[in-house]
Amino acid sequence: MPKVSVIIPAYNAMAYLKETVESVFKQTFTDFEVLIVDDGSSDGTVSWVSQIKDPRVRLISQQNQGSSGARNTGISAALGEYIALLDADDIWEPTKLEKQVRYLEENSLVGLVDTWTVLIDQQGKSTGRVVVSHAEGDDVWKQLVQFKTVCACDSTPLIRRSCFETVGLFNRELPFLEDLDMWIRLASRYRFAVIKEVLVRYRQYPGSKSTNCQGTLEAFRTIVEKAFESIHADLLPLREKGYGRISLYLAWRAINNKDYEQAWQFNRQAIAHHPQLIFSWDFIRQIIALTLLKTFGHQTYDKMKTVIQILRRNTSTDNGQWRIGNN
């Protein structure tokens, strides 16, 4: 019986899948199985996986059910004590599983252990931005419903399989933020912890479903209203803070989509829900960005953004090692 089950949902992901799987094989912790769930691909995924000789790899093929359906299939078929989710375009650092397994072995009350993340572009180059989380202990639920950073991507956490037996699988009815829904359900029952090192490279690229701002907001509303159904009145202010923070997040997404009118709308909604955001650096930075866009247009803004990314990239690496704190 493997200690860890690594679940990789794959839908037409051959452009990155080889590199992703290779990062699993390079792990210093080797007591794992890899379940590659082919979710109705048409790009040769089945043929390529079938040629892998490593007996730790299992291929599961199914008709397309979406990312949640593929994850659920993998979790249901998993044999390991711990579940590690890995998107087919992300990359693990070699010591990720070793450090997370050791933590769970030594801390029996923790149900999920997270890591820090560096964002990379389509070519795998660092953007220089590191996403950190300090969400630990018993109060992670409060941070999640406020849309604060916990589990920056699906590829970071290692989770006890018994947790899924308690809270259930991913909600296939949610087209967006199904991972947030899962983390909220887990945090309502279990403690979270964080390995404060960059152990995952999270690939971002245009066209991802996170660009659908309105759909994301509707999903958040569904998740949060359900989370607050039976919550004490003293905690209700957290709901408005959550709506404020996701509105600010969606304003950034609208900027990336070059829908500046929508960006201003989300920016105003953020302050309406959570007025204290006006003092946050993220809000100030966003106002500056929107002002630059209105004054100089998106071409000048994009050039400035590119320069900032280059500066971040040059200051966030040192002999190939990620330097924390440049996000």
C-alpha cells in the first residue's frame, strides 16, 4: 500500500504533462502511486501514459467530467493514506512530498498541509511572484470565507484520505472555485498547516477559466452563503469582508481581460462591502493601475507591467534557488 496517492487530472494536457509527471518521479520521497485520470482527452494522453514502465503509475480513462469529476475519480480509486492533487501543468520541487509527509506523520491533528508557490508563465519561467500563506491552526475557516490566500493552487496541499471520507468529494455542480469550497469544508473540521517554502511552481496562462469574472462571483456567492447557513451572528461580518476581497480580486481579473469598466465596477463593489480595504496596499495598487490605464491606455500599462515582471524575476532567483518575499 503506497503512503501517498498522487492524482493528476489530465484533459488534453500533453503540452505540459511530461514535465509535470517528471517532477513527481524526481521526488526524494518515493513511496507513492500516480493516478493519471484521462478526462476524455484527444491529444494522445492515453497512448503516452500507457508507455510509462514505472509500476507506480496507473491510468484511469473516463468520458469528460471536468476537473472536479476527474479528481473525484482519482480520490475514489486511491490506495494511499495521503492524497496529493497535482494539476497537469504544474511542477513540484523535489522535496515537496518528503517535507509534507514528515509533517503529517509528526502532527496527527493536522488534516491538510500546504506549501508556498511561485507563479510561472507558459514557458515555465518565473514571474518573480511568490504566493505565501500563513493559514495554520484552527482559524483557517475564517480566512477562507474572507477569500484570503490558503492553498494558492490545487497542486500545493497534501491531505489525509480520511478527511475526504468525512467531508465528501469535490462538488461537481460548481463550475468555478470548487477548490475553495473543498478547503472551506475541510477547514470546518480539521486543522491546516503550512510548509513555509516554495515547493510548487504554478503555471498561469491566458484563457484559463479564472478569467470568467461573473461566473466566479456567482460561485463564490453559492459557497459562502452555504458556509454561513448555521454560523453564529458574531461571525457574519466576515461574509462582507469576503465579498469585498473577492470583488478586489475580480477587478484585477477584469484588468487582465482588458475590461476596464468592469474592473471599476468590481473595485467600487469591494469598498462597498469592506470599506477598510481602501487602506490596503492591494487596493492602492489597483487604483494606480486603473488610473494609468485610463490615462495612458493598455499598451503603456502592459509595457510597465512587463518591466515590473522582469525586475521581479531578476530579484527573486539566486543561483536557481527561489528567494521568498518578492511577491
